[in-house]
Amino acid sequence: MTDDVSGAVDRGQDQRPWGTPPLGGTVPTGTGLRSRRLVHEAHALDRAVYDAVANTSTPTWDVPITWISNAANYGQLWVTIAGGIAIVGGSRGRRTAIRSLAVVGVTSIATNFALKQVIRRRRPQRAAITPAREARMPTSSSFPSGHTASAFAFATAVTADVPILAVPLFGLATAVGYSRVHTGVHYPADVMAGAILGVAVGSIASAAGHQARGDTA
């Protein structure tokens, strides 16, 4: 249910993470060259933010943030929370839990078996990441973040039925997203894309579910 589906092997990071030839090589002119420069500069900004996080010493925060990242592996965190909702919420809670986990499953499939196969972005190199903040490095493509997509999909799906949980669940989803940068397995843009994808899938699925049940809220 995350981007851990391909295993856990560190991979080196190319300065050209999207698999394109360097700007100094043979490249198209005009619009094609401008497009490549835009991608190159966007990655430079993305990596600058990543490097700032990686090079900032945060020993007090490293353990809890790494724990959050690891807790979201394979959707374990969302299964646990869904179980609590099912127990506390009665029949309505059980329906919400089942629908929300189904949305996480759909999001995971869309992320890992569709987008990651099309958009081949290399993972960051974790040279500056201390052992205290290392999470497992998947071998799948870095873009988008599957952990983040699942987190925001779950939060969106649950809060469509239980709005009172919006602050804690979206707060937790944001923490999971940040943890993927903090532990060195994703660039910030991967996380942002994952969040957008998760909210989009969660919103569409929730709206479709409510329409099918004839809900007015």
C-alpha cells in the first residue's frame, strides 16, 4: 500500500534523475531545449530543499520521524487506524474503515503499478543522512511518493464520512509525507505529487461512494 513494493536496496543518485541526457550533450533546440532546462532547474530547486533537510542536524526529531515513516510501510498505520474506527464507530465506522482502506488500495495500485512505471525518477543518494534517520530505501521509482499518496487518500476518504477527524488525520498524513524527505528516500516534489494524487483519488472515490448510497452530505 506504499512505495515499498519493490524491496529495499539503496541506489546511487544521478544528477539527471529523470533519465534524460545532460544539457551539455546532444539535445533538441528551441522548445525542447527550454523544456529540458525547466526540468533541470526544477530538480535543482527540489534537490536544494532536500539537501537543506538532509544537512540539518535534528537528533531529537530523528527517531520519532523515522518511526512515523516506518509505521506507514505497507499501509500498516492506516490499517491500525481503520481498525480503531471500525471498533469505535459501530456499523457506520466499519463501512468507513472498509471504504477508506479500499481507497488506499486503489491509490497504491495507481501509484506503484501505473505512475511509477511511466515516470522513472531515481531515488536520492543518502550520503548526508545519519543512521538514526534512515528508513528502508525502496527500489521503485521515486516519483510520486506512495507513502504520501496513501496517507492523503486515507485521510480524505475517512474525513468525508467523519469530518471531525480532519485535523489529526491530515496532520498525520503531512507528517508521513515530510518523514519521507527527512529519512532521505524522496525529494520534496515526490511528496507533493503524492499528496495531490492521494487527495484526488480519495475525493473521487468518496464522492462516488456517497452518490451510490444516495447520501446528501
